[in-house]
Amino acid sequence: MQKIVTNLWFDGRVEEALDLYTSLLPDSRVLGITRHNEAGMGTPGDIMTAHFELAGQTFTIINGGPHFKHSPAMSLCVSCADQDEVDRLWEGLVSGGGQESRCGWLVDRFGVSWQIVPARLGEMLASDDPAAVERVTAAFMEMSKLDIAELDRAFRGE
């Protein structure tokens, strides 16, 4: 059992979000759905909560209405094995009205902020070579979607 579960507040479009998120990440699935009834605040029959896994991590969506908005102050960070995974996730999450940001960040069409980051970047930033770390930092600060080959070149000083 996962001790801490991230809850995402939504104002509708829950099924669309579940379909997108679980289709993009491996080891992802919907675990359960509860629906609004006559006693609740939502439209009876609409999803009230959805429990799901993304890459083996448990999340909950609460379909609670317009009271709260998503913010880049909280983001979901995905560590990617290679550029193909970076590209696939980036394109999938910005499609349909998402917005690219800087340094590997994006906001999907539902307003959820994501960081799509190559695992290799963490290794580079942990280097004992401060000049290489500075070059890599300068490189990724200029990027929207992160490019592993370009980061590697910056790390090597090329």
C-alpha cells in the first residue's frame, strides 16, 4: 500500500484525463470510480472520484467543481529512459491544447503541470565537474522539451 497518494482536483473531463494519462505511461490503470449521486454536490452520474495508477504510483482525481485550480507549484515529474520516451510523453501531454513551458515543463490540456525529464539529466547535474554542471544547466534553461543529445554535448563541452 502506498502511504501518500496525490489527489488532483478537477472540474470535469475526468474520463478524458484518465484515458490520456493511463495510455501514455506503462504500468497504468484505473483502479476504481465513484459517481456523484443525488445527495452530493455534483451532477448525478458524473465521476466524483477516480483512483488510478500511473507507472505503478497511485493517484486520485476528485471531480469537485470550479473551486480550486491547478498550479505549476505542484507538478508531476516523469524520469525518462531515452529521447523516444521524452518525445512520446511530451507530444501526448501537450496535444489537444496543452502548453509547452521551459526546462522540460509543460501544462497539459487539463491544467496539470508536468516535468518530462531524461534520467540522464540527474546524473549530469550530480557530476563532480562544476563546469560541466554549469554548461548543462545553461543548456536546459534554454530548452522547452529537453534534448538528451544536446544536453550530452553541453556536458562534454562541445
